[in-house]
Amino acid sequence: METVQKILLVITIIGAINWGLIGIMDFDLVASIFGSATFFTKMIYTIVGICGIINIGILMAHLDYKRD
């Protein structure tokens, strides 16, 4: 399970870097690689979003674990 968590975290970090590039330089790396509003671009965004949601669950589970 730890390996899956690390993979999810890496994908989330990649998404965060992309958002940082959009915010700082108005440059969307995913769209520049796969094209704007293509199936692959939407799939990448969806995967990053799902990984982020799963990471929230992992974070909450770890916080609950530490309280006990």
C-alpha cells in the first residue's frame, strides 16, 4: 500500500507543479504536450484530481491514526 501512496503523491505533485506553471507563467505544460482540450489532456487532469482526492483520504487516515 505504501508504494501506491507514493505513486499517488508523485502524480499529485506533478499536477501541483503544472498549476504553479499556470499561475506564475500562464503556461499549461499538460496542454502544451497533449494539446488543448483533447481526450488525453482531460484524462490527465482527471487522474490528477482523483489522486488528489485519494491523498486527502490518506492524510485524514494518518491524522486519525496519530490521535489514538
